[in-house]
Amino acid sequence: MKAIILTIFSVVYISCSVLAQKSKDYYSMEGKVVDSLNTPIPYANVLLKDTTTNEIKSFAVTDASGKFKMTIETGVPLELRASFVGYVPFIKHITTDPDRIQNLIIPLSQDQGLMDEVQVVKEMPVTLSGDTLIYKTEAFTKGNERKLEDVLKKLPGVEVAEDGSVSVQGKKVDKLLVEGKQFFDGDSKMAVKNLPAKAIDRVQVLKGYQENAALKNVNTNEQIAMNITLKEDQKSMVFGDVTLGVGLRDSYTGHGNAFYYSEDLSVNAILDANNIGEQAFNFSDYQRMKQAQNPWGIQGGALKIAERQDRNAIPQKDKTQVQELTSNFVGLNINYQPSSKWQHQAYMIGNTANVLEQQRQQRRFLSEDAPEPENSINQQNQEYGSILGQYQLDFLATPFSNWQYKSQWLGSRNSANRFSLSNWAGGQESTIQSENDEWSWNQQLNYYTQINPNHLISIENQFLWRNSQSLNAWDLQYGLETEADSSIIRLEDSQQDIKTLQSELHYYWVWNRKNHLDVSLSYQNRISSMNRNLQNAEGESLEDFRIGMDRSFSNFAAGLQWKSRVESFLFLPGVSYFYLNDQRNSLKGEGNVGESTQHFVLPNFRIKYDINSVQGLNFVFQQQIRSPQSEWLSEAFQLRNYQNIVLGNAALRTSFYNSVQLNYHFFNLFNGMNAFLFTNFNRVEHSFQEATNFDGLVNNSVLINSNAPQYDFNYNGKIDKRFRTFRLTFESNGLYQNYVNQLNEVELNNEQWNQKHSLAFQTNLGQYMTSSLKYGLQLTEYENGPNRNQFNLQSFTNRWEAEWGDNFEVDLDVEYQMYNGTNTKSDWWLANAELSYEWPEKPWRFDLQVYNIFDTQSISRDFLSEYFVSTYQNFIQGRRALFSVNYNF
């Protein structure tokens, strides 16, 4: 029945699309913009404006050959306008007869009267000045946009993803600034979801962005930054908006923004609270904020020290994966520049969340003598709390040298109560209560100077102190038995303390505009201390599970990299030398339990080839070493869960990675084509693996270095093509892994292939309605020795955005998913709707929102590993309906 409904729905949708397109006649208009010598003018603006409504009907920027292409509608009186900095604008009223406006040649003459440049720029929706691309936003917006996100989506060549990340001409924006100042450390989502659209004047795209001006000429990372400039009437005043809403099932939402910008001071404040599963600050945002605490340079690129990272500060699941999610958020960002030499930047973020998860699970084990399948009901209540912040001070000592100090801090707490009812042994219950606390403090002191135009130096220093503690109380009706002790484990207490000191020196010798040499020296000293203690029901410590170890890991590195540009090629060959010393001492009275010294020479190579102005290739080869976690090196048992025990191994060696990347990008405004492909291949020697043996209900594992190499390949690609009145987008990404593991003392070859594909069709159904239809397919296939498992998930998504009159907006998205798992099949609907009314010429807006319209109760998923296949039925948040009021000030 559902398949019939879906078929009818698709036929109706396609029919409406075809009828909407046939109701109007469209055709393409092509031409070229040239100067008085008939030389093509690239990056000139060409637009068509409706002379009756003054609305821009079509817009284009000429390519490197001066060509442009636009789609226009017949029956509309139009004004053709072309402009470029330094030339007199071309203006002409045209007819909409396609036979008379094909293959146009638009001549521009130089402005001999030295027209005021500001007035010229004002006429142009898009301008290019050096490496800076500037959009005049009012040329593309209607005035009913709410946030920066809505504005960016209407700019040609700019895209905003669902996670808040921004791309320009197919390349991701690395930093987002407002009035040249960092907005919550440059996190794009915080800006695009909160900055009011009414305040935005221009959007500037800065290619080759470098935070420290002294290093701009030797920059090799080619970062892209986006700077948002505000309207003059929004400066030196407070502006923002407030939203309050209530609804069914005691649901509520509240959100507020306040912004103040002046020449020397900017203050941004964000508040959010709701119980409908909308996170103003999610786990991806949290990870981006923490990236600044990671080592950088040659240490960060070629050497990785694996340590257990905090994953308990922010919920990692959204409202489509949990039954209840309540969150509260507060953020404050301040920039103060008292003079041209001093600048202060700071932000603070506080976040709390309560999450309820409930699921049914069936787990089938893959070994020949495996126990019977396990069926269980699991419930988890978690409370999250975190606070993180940063203070940064920049001092410009001279125009060619500056000091920078950063202080970053993090504190988080997570408490959880997990309950499980299993069918094993006639029905067994287990309860785990846990608390996890972590804090960290990271300080950086950096100095950048230009001795002269040909010689530059950067010195970067970092001290990071991280401490984590966890306490788990187990209440089991049956125990985890080991050869050493058959007692029931009741309490686990562990803590880890890590102090890292790192310094890095770079000397840049610039030979000429196309060649420079980078010589680097780096030192790192990392001291970690780990203590873990387990107790049985009688309160006795289990020595076989106890971990007490100090680890001192120090390394010295020297690197050499050459940058050379030859016509369309950029060459970046390099080599790094590493000296590693790893020493471990037992805190249980055993003294020195291990020490090793290693030497590595790791080459790296990058080639960038600009095929032409719209496409290019990027090839990267890199070698990398990874050192094991400290707890892996302790020869003690580690408790993973109520049926999994892992034994550490002091003989673990570093693993060795050979990585090859090949990237391709293509972007052309002329034909509306955007495409990119990212590929990465890794060959891993001595990869970290677990040799596992099943003993009844319990699996015991030992950490080892695999003797067989591990291979993995992943890719991510997209093709986006705009036609006259519609747009097609195809996306695909995949991950293939091949490795050998040990199961019950038998080596088994593992192959896993994960794929995601989607095809989307988007069109305008008339002037005030946009609709898109998307098909998605996820495929997972896993082969472990004689076992083979696979599942797929298909989805059909339809989104509608419509304007009704001048004040009403309607948004509707409906998704139908069909799941075919290892031993189960299911399908479900997910739908959301929103109706908005904007009070004419008043700062009020009213919204009616409905989430999960069909009140879907659960969704299904599979999880595949080398030991078992799990099928989950996750219960999700039910229907929510809210009425909210928004006030802009």
C-alpha cells in the first residue's frame, strides 16, 4: 500500500513540475562582454532586471573568456545591464524575443572621467578585487530572509550544507568573520544560524586567507575565509531577535540573539533552550571548537599519538535517534581593539542536555561456536554539561611582526544510567551508573616576524594540560569471569592526566615570487599518568584489572619543504626526520616496564595543477606514524562492557601509514556546473587489532599489531548542474576496508564496503514556490571469512518552500524510508511542516511548526563488525506541535 502511495505521489509531483514549466516559456541567453579592443573581460557582471517591478530576473558573472549565460522568461520587459570596475556601465532595454538576443556582444568602454569607484561598485552585484570576491547582497535578496543562511543560499556560487558549513565555488570556507573579527572562533554554523539577514550589507570571500599577515606570502594551506560586512545603520547599535514558543506534549522553545558592532568593540550573545531536540550547539560544533587545541605543523601532520578523546561533553545523536532531548545553550563572543596594535578576542560557551534513549536489539555472533543470539531491551538516561572558552591577545609590534597569546579551557561532565534486560540465562538484568569528568587548559604563545621580504620566522609554543576521571558502578545478575578472578565486578574508578609541551620553529627563505624554502625544527614532550582500579562485590581490588602507569613520550623533528610554482603547476616536496623516545614506569612498584627509541624519515609530496580558471587537480602523498594509547600498553585487563574484556600489550609498536590523495574540482558559472571528487587511499603496516576468543557469553580480546597490512579507500564526489528552470545534483561517497583479524585463534580476512548515493531534482513551481525531490541509497556489505552480511536503506525526500502573498511562508518536508536488513525489513515516514506569518512593516513574526507529523515511533538500523551483527530498533521523539512568536529589534 505504501509503495502505491509513493508511486502516486511521485507521479503527481512530476506532473506538477512539468505543468509549471510549460505554463511559462523559458530560453537561454548567451553572449560575451568585451572592451573597445574586442578583448574579453572576465568576472564582469551581467544582469536582467524587470522594468516594471525592478526585480532581478537573472544574473551571471562572465568566465575567463568573457562569456555569460542566463535563463530568461518571455513576456517580461527587461533591462540588460553589464558592468565592471573601471568601465562605464552598459544599459539597454531589450525585447524578450529569443531570435533577437542570441550571441550578444556587449562592449564596455573605459571610464575616462575617473568615476567615483564607490559608485561603480554600488552598481555591481559582484566584484573581484585581487583575491577578494565581493557580493552586494541586496541584489539577490527579497527582504524576507531571516538569517545569514537564507542570504548565502541566494548568492551565485555559494552553498550552505545542513550542518552549517559554507562552500564557495565548490571549496569549503575555513573561517567566517563578521566585520573582520572572529565570530566564535570562526565557526560558520554559529554565524549562519544566528546572524539576522536584515543587518547584512556585503559578503566578502577572501582566498588565500592567512590570520597572520607576515606569513601571507608563504602560506601553503590556501584557506578560504568569508567576511560579513554590516549595513551602516546597524553599527553602533544593538540588534537581534527573540523567539518564544509552546506546544503539545509540554513542548517549548526559546531562542535569542543580541549583536553590537562598533569600530573598536563587538559583542555577540546567543541563548537557546528547548525540549524538541533542536541543538543550538551539537557534537560537530564542539569538535570544531576543540581543533585549536590539537598539535599543528609537522608534528600534527606526520605524527599522531592516539589517546582516548572526550566524547561525553555533547550529545552525539539528534532527535531522529533518541526518544527525548532537552538542551540549554548560552554563548558570548567579544572582540575589542583599543588601538591598531592591540586586539582582544574572547568567547565563552555553556551547554547542558538531557537525553533519553530506548532501543530493542538483536545480536547474532559470527563464530562457529558462538553463543545463541541475544535479544535485549536497553534504556539509557544521560545528563550532559560543558563549558568551554578562549581568550586571544594579538599585539602588532611592527607592521612586519606580531605576538599572539591564546588561552583555551574546557570543562565537561556526563552522567548516565544504563539499563539492559537480556534473554541470556533465562533473562538477566544489568545496570550501569557512570560519571565522566574532564577538564583541559591549553596555552599558546606565538611570534611571527618578517626580517626582510625574503626572510621570515615563526615560533609557536603550546602547553596543554588535560585531566579526565570516570566512575562506573555495575549491578549485574551474572559476572564476567576471567582466568584470574571469577568475582563479579562492581566498581570501576579511573583517571588520566596528560601534560604536553611543544615548540616549533619555522624559517622561510623566499627566493622569488614563485619559490621559497621552509626549514622547521620541533620538540614535543608528553607526560601522561593513568590509574584504574576495579573492585568486586566485596569491595576487594582486582589486581589483574588494575592499571597504574606513567608514560613519558618525547620526540624531536626536523623538516624541510620547498614550494615552487611553474606555470600552472605548484610543487610542494618535503621530508621530515623524527626521533622518538617512549618510556613507561609502573605505579604498582614494578619500576621501568618499557622503553623504546625509534628513528623515522618521512617524505611528503604535493602537486597542484590548475588546468584552467575553472578546474584543477591536487595530488598529495604523505607518510605518517601513530603511537598506541597509554592504556593499550598496560598488561592489565580492561573492562569494555558486561561481556567484553580486553588485555593490553606492552609490546605494541607504532603503526605506519602510507597515504595518497587525489582531488579534482570544477566550477563554472557560465554553464552552471559544479563538480568535485576527493579520493584517499591508505596502506597501514602494523595496524592495531584485537585477537578475540569467545568463552560462552564473554569474549576475551588481546591487543596486537597485525602482521598483515590493512587497506582502506574512501571517496567523496558531487556533480551539480543547473539548467534553465531546474537543478540536478548527484552525490556519492564510499569507504572500503580490507584487513585481517583473529577470531578464536583463526585468521580471517575482513572486507567492508559502505556506500551512500543520492540524486536530487530541484525546480521552481511558479514564481513563489520551490520544490525538490531526492532519492537516497545507503549500502553496507561486510564479509568476514565464511560470513557475509549486507543491508540497504532507501529514502525518498520531498521538500516544498512557498510564499503566499507578501507575508505568508510555508515549508514542508516529507521523507519515506525503506530498510532491508540482515534479518528484518521495515519502513517509516518522517515529516515536518512550518507556517510563518510576517506582520507587514512590523517587527513581529508568527510560526506554527509540527515535527514528526506521522508520529513515527521507531526506526531500524544494523551494525556490522568482525564478531557480530546487531539489529537496532531505536525509539524516536514523537510528534511535536509548537506555536512561536518572534520579535526583531
